[in-house]
Amino acid sequence: MKGFLTKKAIIVDDDKMIAELGKKALVKMGYDAVSFNGAEEMLSSVKLTDYDFIVSDLKMPGLSGIDLLREIRMIDEDMPVIIMTGISDLESAISAIKEGVFDYVQKPFTVDQIIFSAKRAAERRKMINQNKYYTTLLEEKNTELQRLYEGIKKRNFQLENDMQLASILQDCLYPMSDPNIPGWEVSSKIKSYEKISGDFYHFDLLDDGFSLVFADVSGHGVAASLYSAIVKAALLSVDRSHSDIERIVSDINKFILNTHKKMSYSYVALVYLRYYSESGLVKYVNCGMPSPLIIMPDGETVKLETNSPLVGIFDNSVYHEQEFTIDKDSMLFFFTDGIYEYKERDTLSGYNEFVDKIIVSKTKSLNQIIDSVFSEVISRDDFDQRDDITVLGMKLKGGK
């Protein structure tokens, strides 16, 4: 719609001279005006919706001005109608106003009177047309928004189903319950940021102990979950039968880089740990993970600090192992940074605060420690999860 007025008007009067005078007044306003000498002639000759307003005499042979008004209302109820009437017909003019006439002009009238009343009628018509236009436009937009909403709702439903399926498939890749490691108690808690997670851990039972990979893929959600599957594939593909864990981690790094050359923005932080049951020896490589905590039977604490670069970034990365020994009743705690990076604060202070919670609870059973520190964090008023959270605890039950 280019405009809200057609710039066309009608004047009806059985007096040809008055009709012509009114027409000239409308032409002076810039209107393409037409005149008729009777209501019947006008109704049969024009399409009312093509005009902006009508000026009509009140008393005419045949259909009167009031009759014409009623006929117009059945065709276009919003059409402004101006009635021309003599001084003696004021009562009839008042009745016409009650019928819904827009305005009336007394005869004899001047051109300025007609122009003044016609301008008001034109403004009224313009306002009505604007309202109709914007109402129609709004209805069209609402219809389009409703269509888009239904599409989004349908898509979200599909995505929810896909995420649920992805969660089920991920459960097939990673432990659904704490593994049975001979001679060890194991307890864990996992809280994914979304339905699927980029955190995972994996145990290999060996003749002389076990190995553990505890990993945190960068980011969260679908991308992190898919990347964690690549890491798991790397882990299962490399030779882990030997005891050189530096080489194992290096092989994992090379496998990942060869697999995801187009995903250079992704990486994984992990701890690779190997425990020898006969000697109590523990070897580990920490590639950017929050330092796992070891609590010795005498209460001494040891942190397995980062000693190697992140995995999946550089093909020439060099990894370094360190070792220590543990006795029965020693406890090991592994956790991803999501457990303490849940609000704006210094990362180190968040780490230390969480480690202190574990140390304070060290006299409790392993399950009680994991449950209490995990519940204390996620029940805080200021807890605002921003990443996947995984906490794993292990306690050596007997012998070296």
C-alpha cells in the first residue's frame, strides 16, 4: 500500500448547482471528485471502497441522506459521511449524527466550510485505513511468527530426542556405574552441563594393576561429546600393553591430530595414571588437568601438578611422567574444573577451596566424601553451572 487515501470523494445533492459548488470545493482540496443528483444514481454508479468520504444532502427525492447513510454502512461501515442540511432541519441533522454521520454542514454553506469538514473526514478515513493496514500487517506477522514458532518447537522436540539418543549412546561408551577395581573402592559423581558431556574416565584392568585416563574435553555439549568420542577412540586404538605412559599419551595425541585436522580449536586435558599393585608404585602424566589430590594414610596431601602440555594441539608435544608410591588407605581424587569454576572468581582460589572441602572431610568414608563435597557445591545459592562436572574418588583398601 503506497498511501492511505485514494484522493477521491463523492458529493450527492438533488440541486445541481449545490452539487457543482461542492465538487469544486473538493477539487480545490486536490480530490478527484464526482457528483450525483440522487442517492440511487450514486449507489449504482460507483464502488464505495474506492473513495475517501461522501458529502450528501439530507433531504432528497427517493432515498434521503439518512437512507443513503444506512445503505453505505452496509457496504463500508467506516466510510465518513458529511450531511448538508438547512437551518430548519437541525433536528434531523442531530438524528443523522446519532445514526453515525461523521459531520454536517448547514446550508447555505461556503466553500471554506465544505473544505474544513472534508479535511476532517479525510483525516478520519486516513486514520481508519492506517489502522486497518497495520492490523492486517500485524495479523500477517503474527501468523508468520506462529508458523515459525511451531517450526522451532518441532525442531526443538527433534533436537531433544537427538540429545536423548546421544546421551544413551554416550552411556554405552563410558561407564554407567563405578567400575570394580580389585583392592580399591571407587566412587564418582557426574553432572553434565547438557544431556551429554565432554568429561569422561576410562579404566584398563591389568595383570599387575590398572591404568586410568581421566579427561576433560574443551567446551561442552554436542561438540565436546563428539570430540570425547574421538579421544576415546584414540585411547582404544593405541598400544597400551607396555608401561611407557609417556609414549601412550604421545600416541593418543598423534591419533587425535591425524583424525581431526579441521577441528584445531578443540583439545583435551587429561591425566593418564598407572598403578602397580605389587609395589604400590603410581606413574602419571598430567596434561593440563586440575591437579588430582592424594591423601596419604598419615594425612599428608600430595597434588599431582600439571607436568605436560594439553593433548590434541601440537604434534611435537613432549610428555613427561612422574611417580610416587602409596600404601593402603590412601585416597586419590580426580575432578574437572567445572566443580569450582561456577562463578566469577580466581581459578586458583576456586581450586584451593574445593580441595580444602575434601581435606576437611577426609575422615569420612569415600562415598560420604564424594557425596558431601559434590552436594555442597551444587546446592550453593551462587552455584551457576558453566561446564560439565565430574568427580572421581578412589581408596586403596588393602596391601600395597
